[in-house]
Amino acid sequence: MVIGVPKEIKAQENRVALTPIGAEKLTSHGHHVLMQQDAGIGCGFDDEDYRQSGAELLASPEEIFERADLIVKVKEPQPAEIDMLDDEQVVFTYFHFAADRELTERFRDSGATAVAYETVQNSSSELPLLTPMSEVAGRMAVQEGARSLEVGHGGRGVLLGGVPGVEPATVTVLGGGTVGYNAARIAAGMGANVFILDIDLNRLRYLSDVMPANVSTLYSSPATLRELLPRTDLLIGAVLVVGAKTPHLVTREMLSFMRTGSVIIDVAVDQGGCVETCHPTTHENPTYVVDGVVHYCVANMPGAVPNTSTLALTNSTLPYIVLMADLGCLPAMRQNKALLKGLNTYHRQITHAGVADAFGFDFIDPQTAIS
């Protein structure tokens, strides 16, 4: 199989979808890897690294898209990339379709097959290709939140961990999944007073067992939020509904409960966000202010640490890439049920219920579609 890896063109995106080690693995299985020149330069891999791994270096994305059977990326294809796709190609990347109707319609109409990292799901309901970036984003949320609380960034001027004689900041985390767990753990380690909210009581019991003493678990409800928001310095949105648009748990009205200069980091923004006033921002212009509250809503947070993020991501994606290359994409999905759940579009059909529900599109079961 011919596997193509273009250079990411989304703003401030320096990750790459395949490392030199990954390229070497694929070529050792007899596959042909096409790398766009400088695709890995932003995360520390130069062209010579790929050349020595057996990859062919190409100057333009057009050459990649023209020749590749399987295109592997990090972020969703941009309009210019979608225009280069055809019916026989498979794209394996983060799509987050449910947050973007235009992207969904445009990609569906291209006829290409979309296999989304974020909806690959194993038998224990884990999301193995979303987890590594959720770990990065959860930890970064506290790092960026602490910075945003500084006066120079529009915040209240609060030190997350406080000092002797001065109480620490209060951090509220919405969602106890991978993002929320990592955010709460880092915030607690910095000395903050942390509350983590979820509606899964079993998850809350687990978090209560493993978290340090300065983390409290609470059942999530509007009443709980109304009580917590007036004393929250940093609110981290870490809500996930697999493949679907994230519900708004914090409304515009609720911002009035928060103090001027408090900060919201909505990690869920790439799925629509769990805070009504959030919209995607970039690393170049990451924040804006609504009703006195600083909003940080960068949709590709792990892109700021591309070396760590690339290594973490490709550790997880490579086995699936090898499987699709060795067996063929459809046979691989027939064999591997986790990979099948990653199928979002096939032959101009929507094959993920969460995406179809987000926009009222017709849905076809992925197993039926590929049969």
C-alpha cells in the first residue's frame, strides 16, 4: 500500500502524523511511504531522518494526494486538501465532524473515506487514539490556565498554588475522563484547591480513591455549578460525548456568577465546547474576554508541544496504520471492531451516529456500509 503523509497546514500546527520509526516499520512490511518535505521539521524530525527510514520525499502535497491510497494526518483536512481527494482514498486523522457542519458536508461529498482517531473505540469503551492527546491537553490546560490568571494575560493575578498565609486558587474541572483526570492531577500537584465534577458515580468513586486530599469530587448539576462558579478562579471544560457535539453545561448567564479576571479553558472546544460562550481560537491569539471572564479556547492545544504530542500520538496510531496497510483498509475494519468504530464517512454516507445526529443527516451503520 502507498501511505501518504502531508505537512500539516492548519495554523500553528507543527505535529506530524508519522515518525521516522513509523516510516521504517511500514517500509519493512513492504509498503511505500510518501512524506512531504519538511513535514516533520516542526517537531524535530528532518527529511534525512525519513529518507534513512525508507520513505520517499516529495515537494508538494498534490503529489502526496495524487499517489497515496491511505493518507495519514493529525488535524482535519483543510478545504484545499479535501479538493484533492477522490472516492478511493482513505483519510486517517482527527476530524471532530460533529462540531463543523461545513467540514462534514464537504468531506462527505468528496467521496473519500474518513476514519477518525477520536471515535476509534475498543471493547472496554476506551478511546485509544484520543487518550494520548487528552493527556497532553489536560496537563496543558492547567499550564495555560495558570498563565492566563496572571494580570499580564488579563487574569485576576492569582497564583495557582498560593503561598503560606494566602489561600490557593480554586480550580473546577468539568468531566472526570482522561482530560479531567490529568487536569485535576496537575492542578492538585501545583497546590490548587480542586473540584472535579462528573455524572458517573463509579468514575467519581475511582477519582476519590486516587486523587490527593486537595481534590474533591462532586456530582455535576446546574445547582452544583451555580454554587462553585463564584469561587472558581480557573474553570476547565473536559466534557466528551464520543463523536457527538458537546453539550453546553455553562451558559452565558452563568458567567455572571464568576469573578472578573477568572479564566475558562474549554478543552472540549473542538467538539463544540461545553461553555456556551466558547469558540475556537489559535495559539497565536488564544484568548478573548466575555463579561470579564478570560476564555482560552485553542482547538489544537497539543500542537504547542509538537515533539511530545507527535511521539505520544504515533505510539498509539501506528499499530492501526500498519494493520490497514497490511490487510487493506476495509478488511482491517472488518477484523478490528475498534477501528470500525472510527469509520465516519464511506461512499458519501455518514457512518457515525453522533455525527449524523449533530446535523440531522441520514445514518448508515458502519458494518452495513462496508458489507
